[in-house]
Amino acid sequence: MTRRLPGLSRRVGRIPVWYLLPVLVLAAGVFVGGRALTDGGPAVADQPSPHGIRLPGPDVTPEPGSTPDTSVPYWYVPYQNADNKLPRADQEVAGVLVGPTAAIQVAYPERCDSGGYVSDFSKVASSPLSIAPSFLPAQASVDFQEATDCDDFVLTHELIYFVHPEDGVETRIRSGEVDFFESEHGGQIRVFRARVSAPAFPLDVPTARWTAGTVAGHPAALARPILDGGYGEAAVVVWDAASGVMTAVVGHDRPLSELLQFAEGLYC
């Protein structure tokens, strides 16, 4: 029996507010003609932020071949704008359906008398859906955990790691002492494992950022971040056909190489 699971937990890890502020302004604060700026609406140049710094409009994109100066306020907005304009569609990559409307197909037992959220995670630890990576970033800690079962049969397991930024990194980045990509700027790693009837995972990433790969000998759909050094959303979605378990590792402001190392560590 298969049921569609439309998405994951909506919980967001504690990404530093100093970094998220302009993204929140873009996402929720500025509307023109009824359309959000991040949704391809009319250009509004130099929008003021709550701190008086001019926020680039949605049509401001990077110069071809340019590299970001991460000491400049809102340096990442043009790169996000360019990414927002790229086409998105559901597609099959390495045998996994990925895209904005892909739906997780949880494989329920034929009979399910009772089920819900798991309160005792010890039974999850002994199941194929256990999340116990052999590799973690040095400053990562568990921020959230959730699992579901049916008659003690574990169906899904989700775990969120918050990657703590270095002390004082905001000031050092803004002063130009260090580059965003050369420092531990913080971020988030979300891990989702489920028994599925067919591998499918929803992620709003442009079609062009997906490629096929392998993890521990299993086919995997790989989504690189907006900037390879670790800005934007990236993902590794692994399909183990023998066990019927799909594993998704989604990073926010983490490089793909780190997510691959993390995913490999789940199979050691």
C-alpha cells in the first residue's frame, strides 16, 4: 500500500539571523503589483532594508564571470536572483524523481492498525532507517528529530543538524578578514529516510543543477548549490532498491562535497 507524503517537516534550523535577514525581506517584505520580488515580479532597484542598506532588486544579477565579494552587504542576492530565473520541473535523475512537485511515496504495510509519531527512538536506531553518520561537520549538532511508524514498523525518519558558525564570523566576513566560503559560516543539514514504493523527492531546485551520481554503490540524484563553495540549497538523494529505502540529505549553505561525505557515512 502506497501513500503520498507531500513534504518534509517545515521546521527550519537556527541559521544565523544576520545572514537570513535580507532573504526574509525578499521572501516576505516587498510586493509589487501583487507579486513577490522573488517570483519574477517587476524590478525595484535598491530596495531599502530595515537597517537602511540598499537591497538589490530582483533583476540584479552577477556580471558574467564575476566572483562574489562576500564582504559586501547582500553579496548573494544577485546570485539568488539569477537562480530564481532558472527553469524548474520534475525530472528523473539516476532513477529518482526529483523536482518541485515530486511526492514521496511511502510504502505502508498491507495492514496498519495503529501508527503515528515515534516517541521511543531506540527502535528507530535498530531499523534500516537509522541515521547514524560516520562523518559530521565539526560544529554540527542535532536540532530536530522525527519518525513515524505503523504497528512498530518504522516508516520515515527525519533528522536536522544545525551547523554552528564560528564565533565572530559575521564581523570577520563583513570586514573582509575572511571570505564566506573560507570560514565556518554555519548552515543546516536535513536527513530524511523512508521506505518507499518508488524513489521520489520534492525539492525546488533548477533543473540544470541536478546530475546523476552514486553513493556507496547506489544510484543518487545530486543537486549542487547555487555557488559551489556552499551557498544555497544542495542535495543528495540515494535509492537503495534492495531495501526499498530512499535517503535524502539536503544542505543549506553547505558544499555538495560535504553532503556526499555525509551520505557515504550513512552506509558505513
